[in-house]
Amino acid sequence: MLRGLLLALAISLGAPGIASAHHGWGSYAANRSITLDGAVQSTRWRNPHAEMAITVGDKVWTVVLGPVARVAARGLSAKDLPAGAKVRIVGYPRTDGTLEVRAERIIVGGKTVEMR
């Protein structure tokens, strides 16, 4: 009994930290899309979402893609996004002004990939 209570307490205390690690799509302005033209600085192929950093002018934007399996199913891989590759990103910016966008469409090397 005590063991079960301790386990329940540990789970309930740890859950908020786990939930905050995933920011959710509600933090993006789904009613306002933007287009970014830039160069790939780096990519991170990991879950819960693949990401890349792109340089646009003198700013670096974080581009949130989707789960690695979904991105691959859409026809995009890390080799398509080497450092220096020119990309166009169409997506939704964060509502808090952070230089981050949730990608809906990526155009790279003459290929258009829809993320959703």
C-alpha cells in the first residue's frame, strides 16, 4: 500500500516536468503564417520533434518540424538539409516573439515538402 502511494506521488511530481518539456502547438500563431528564406545552420534529428536552425539575415531562427518518423514519411531527411543549404520555410511563428516557427512547408533543393 505504502509502495503504491509513493509511486503515485513520484509520478504526480514528475509529470509536470515531463509535460513542460513538450511545448505543444498552442504556443504558435496558427492564424498567421510567415515565410522565411535562409540558410541551414544546423539540424537536430531527435524526438519529440526534429528541428533545424536557419540564418535569416542577421538572426537565427529555430524551425520545429515534426516527429522524425513523420518527417521521413513526408520525404525529408537530414541529408536534404546540410549546413549552408538554402531553404524556404512557411509556418507559424511563436506567439511570445521567440525566433521559432512551426514548419508547415519546406522548400529545399527544388523539392517542396508538406509537414502536416
